[in-house]
Amino acid sequence: MDILWKALIGGIVTALIVWASKRGDILPGILPLAPTFAVIALIAVGSKGTDEGFRTTCLAGAKTIPAYLVFLGACYLLIGRVDYRLAILGGLAAWLVAALVIFLGPRAIGMSS
């Protein structure tokens, strides 16, 4: 039953983004900033009952902010050059590279993350 609530939250936000996109271009860009998926992740981890796991999830989520900005920047730069679907794929590729650097980079140079 727990997974159904998480699916419902994600579905509602997705529907709101699609609805908002029919009425303008700014609100669909703002809605993803709502911490929908962070809430779902924190509910899943919080239900385990460990404060440390909850804090670790918060920090991991915070570390992804630069990767999200890389994604948006790549999409912004690619849209004039390629179809929007390819711009999104390029943004996802850039996000993946940024996320790997953020999470694996410190280990590669001997630092703890």
C-alpha cells in the first residue's frame, strides 16, 4: 500500500505539470522544483526508522542540485541545435556525467564522500 501512495504523489505532480504546460511556459519549469521525489525518497527511508539514513538521504539529494543545473543548462543550450527530444536526451547524458563526477569523483581521488 505504501508504494501506491508514492505513485499517487508522482502521478499528481506529473498531471499538474502537463496541465500547467497548456497554460504557459513558466509554471511547468517551476513545478519540478517542488520536492516531490525527495518527499517520496524521504518517506521510504524514514519508514526504516533510522535518523542517520534520513540525514544521508537529505545530503545525497542536496548533492544532486548541481547535476540538475547541468541538465537544465545542457537542454537550454541544445534546443536551438537539435529537436527537443534530443535536447532532453543530451541533458540526461550531461546529468549522468555530472552525477557520476559528484558521487564517484571524490572516491577516485581518494576523498570520502
